[in-house]
Amino acid sequence: MRALTIGILLASGLAGPALAADAKAGRQKVAGVCQACHGMDGLSKNPEAPNLAGQIEPYLAKALTEYRGGERKNESMNIVAKELTDADIANIAAYYAGIQIEVIPP
């Protein structure tokens, strides 16, 4: 079943750069740019920026790739993502996806 899931992600382009990621390198990259809006812990203090902690790694990688390529539009993100390499994207996605969050229903 896992092989099927990975195959589907690869075919859809969602697994792209996220497969061989280094979360520690992602943390270093986040400290340089991303934390200003999304927080070091992935919990945004800015109402205009989404929380990234615990998001699904392939989703984060796909979103960053789309910002970099201009398929997704956000003035700040398009500028920031333009400078990211595939490895940077994979590492950032791994870092934010690896943050454990606790959900407490109301």
C-alpha cells in the first residue's frame, strides 16, 4: 500500500523534492527568512500568514514550488520562493511538517 501511495504522489508531482529532505537544514533556512511571517515554530503571529506547523510535507513542497514558479500568486511569497533551490524547498517542507502539534477540539 505504501508503494502505491508513493507512486501516486510521484505521478501527481506532489512528492517532488520532499523525498530526500533534511529537516535540520530546513530549520536553518527558516531562521533566515520564513520565521518573520510564519514563526520559527510554524505558528504565525501575523494574521496574513498561515500556520505551517504540522502541514503535510508534499503539500508544503508543492506550494513553495508553485510560488517559486509563479503559478501561485502572493507578492511576498513569490519574491522569497524565487531564491529557493529544490533542496531548500524540500528541507523547509520537512522542517515544518516535522513539527508536532496538538489539536484540542472545542
